[in-house]
Amino acid sequence: VYVGPAWRRRGLARAVSTEMIGWARLRGFRRLLLHVADWNQGARRLYESLGFVATGTTERLPHDPSIIEHEMALDLA
């Protein structure tokens, strides 16, 4: 979830993420995956507070290999 600088710290990412989790649960999804850039500790803390955990899988962004993204998962079942 990208939130522009002028709109950060207002709970928008949490609200969107919470809605997405609810949407997925209603439709019977069993697991959600997302990726967080290694430098984005704020996003990582947000997702951890929602129950996501790091899977240990990482990958480099194709358009900027200097950025490593960490996979996080939330089991819904």
C-alpha cells in the first residue's frame, strides 16, 4: 500500500489493509502474501501489527536491484 507523504500517519494504510484482509476472508482465501522493501520499517511494523509474518523469502526489484523486498504472509484459515 503506497500512501503519499502528505497523507501519511492518518491510518490510511491500516484502513485499506484491514479492508483487504476482510475482503479476502469473506471470499475464502486462506493466505495473503505481500512484499515490503528492506528500507521500509514503518510498513513492516504496520503489517506485523496486522498479523503478517516474514516468510524468509526475499527478492530484488527488477527495476532497481539494489532494493530487496521481504515476503510477508498472513494465514486466514
